[in-house]
Amino acid sequence: MDFWAEIVGQADAARALQQAAAADGSPAHAWLITGPPGSGRSNLAFRFAAALIARSEEQRDAVYEQVRARTHPDLGVLTTQKLLIDIKAAREIVTTAHYAPADGRYRVIVIEDADRMPERTSNVLLKALEEPPERTIWILCAPSEADLLPTIRSRARSLRLITPSASDIAGLLHERDGIDPQDAERAARLAQSHIGMARRLASDPEAMQRRDRTIGVALGVGTLGDAMSAAASLSAVAKADADALTETLDAKEREEAMRSLGLAPGAAIPPQMRAQMRVLEEDQKRRATRSLRDGIDRILTDLLSLYRDVLLTALIAGEAGGLPDRGATGASDGAGDWALELVNREQQARVAELAEGWGPRRALAAVDAVETARERLGRGITPGLVLEALFSSVLVAGDPA
């Protein structure tokens, strides 16, 4: 398979990076890869890093395996399990930028979630970008250019990614992972073209069940009591999702830490070694907190898809004087194709029912309520309170003025 084949829907970006990484290319010393969540920013960054490090095209796949495992000596990665990248971590990675490549053509430093750098941390990076070492290349990843300081943006070549189509992602899941085409299509559609989430929904039945539960809970909210119950239920869904993601990783990290300390699995930790294990446990707790918030954000994304479906249906019904009865096979003309535009097609009957009862105004208010909830979550408000406020707002929007 072509080295860049797994970069879905980003042909222009992959072509530009392939040319830059070529043996006769002249890559910029700093790159800023931006794009919406799930567009493949990190995947593309690490592919590019491997292509820059490898001394020949024949070496790229082998180098990429090391890069993906974060074990290549010429790769540096700055990321965080916290809400923000702290200044100490930035200073440490900047120091390594001055090392000469040990094995490859370049030393490459990838900063994931560069938008999580506060101004003080960004200024540490800025100094490194102003006087870059000759054979060091920086790759920064962020949702948009506006998420970084103008002084950093001006010193990096920008590469903007687009949202890949659901059909492209479904094709990748089928061809690379052997997912049934129908299951791949559903996963890509429900993930709203988020590559990582589509892969998880397609390969993990429990993940798909959790998403179905999210939509089912939201559809059942009709009273204030329902709203409070829904908030508690979805908080539990998010926690279960976060636990599923971190449990295996936590156990593996602890096992590796015990091995590095010369201890057998399950052995008592000597007092003089407990401080090292506490550091690991604190990092894991921070990761669990971030994973929970990320899980809540995914739930909000799923709810946004539901309320947008309701809004779309209400608008089309208003224009067409009502939605047609699709029957068993579905209509094919006029407004009958509206269901093809829905993310949550499996819930189209309930979506149509809500659209008829709510109308466009209330559906739009529900969409706005989700956007407000995401903004509150970003400010660090307790996830449970964020969800309670969201469902309460959706109910209030339906009350007569």
C-alpha cells in the first residue's frame, strides 16, 4: 500500500508533504497542520515525521513503525493529559531540539494539541522557532490557526485539512480493517467523519451501544425529571467510556513501570520507590479526568447531530408542507430524500416526530444549547452540571413565551 494511502480525504495535503519530504525537497523548519477534530491531523503529522526522518523511501515504513510507537531516537513529541501544556514540558522539548539527528536526515518534534499551550508556554516555543537548528523540523497540530499566537503562526508554514467524507472513511474501514461495508458506512456516518471515532464504532460493539444509548436517552427527555435523569445517565455513559479507554493503558503502564524498577507484577513496592509510582498514578488520574471530559464532549457532539437532524427535518417539512410517508421502501422524490441527509437515520421516525412537535425555532434553540454546553465544558464546569443545564435549556425552549 502507498505510504500515504491511510491519509483519508487529504490528497492535496499529503501531496504537499510528500514533496517537502522528498530527498531533493527543502522542507520549512516549522509546519502548522490545522483541521477539525477527526480530520487526521496527528496521523498526517506522524506520517510526515517518518518521511522526513527516513533516509530513503524504502525506509519510510520501518521508520513509521518506530515513530508511531514514539521510540525513534530522532522524534520528539510534546503532548499532555492535562487541559494545558505546561511550561516545564515545553522547555524540556525545546532543549532536545538542538540535538543533531542520531540516525535519520532530520530531527522532528511534533506538538499535538498545540492549541493547549497558554501564552507563557507559547513564548518558550517562539524562541526556538525564531532561531531554528539547521536539521530540526517542528510540526504543530491544532484545530485552527486562530488557536495559536500570531507570532507562532507567522513562523510556520500552514497546511489546512478538510473534513473527510463519510464515504472515504467507510472505504478505508472496509479496505484496511475488513469491516463489513454496511457497518463501515454506519460507523463513518455516526462518527460524523471523525476518523478515530469511526474506527472505534466499527470495531467496538460496546462503543456503538454507548452511542445508541446516548441518543435514546436524549429522545426520552420530556420533563425536568427526565432531564436530570438523562444528565446522570449520560455522565455514567461518559465515565464508562473513559474507563474503557484508560483501564488497559493504565495497567500496561504500571506493569512496565514495575518491570523498569526490577519488581515482579503484583509485588509490594519498596518505600524508596513509591515516589516514582505516585508520579505515574498522578499522571493517570489527570489522563482519566481529561478522558472523562473528552467523553462528555463526544456525547455533546452526538447530541448536536440529533438536534441538527431535527432542525433539518423541521425546515424541510415547513418548506414542503409536511414530510411524505416513506413507507417500507422510502420515497424518492421531493422532500422524501430528506432522510438521506440525516446522521441518525436509524431514528428517522422519532426525529420526524420531534420536528413536527418542536418546529424549527425550538430545534434551533436545542442546537444552540449544545454549543453553549460545549463552551461551558471548555471552561472547566463540572460535566454533570453542563448536561443538566443543557437538557433543562432544551425543555425551556419548548415552553410558551
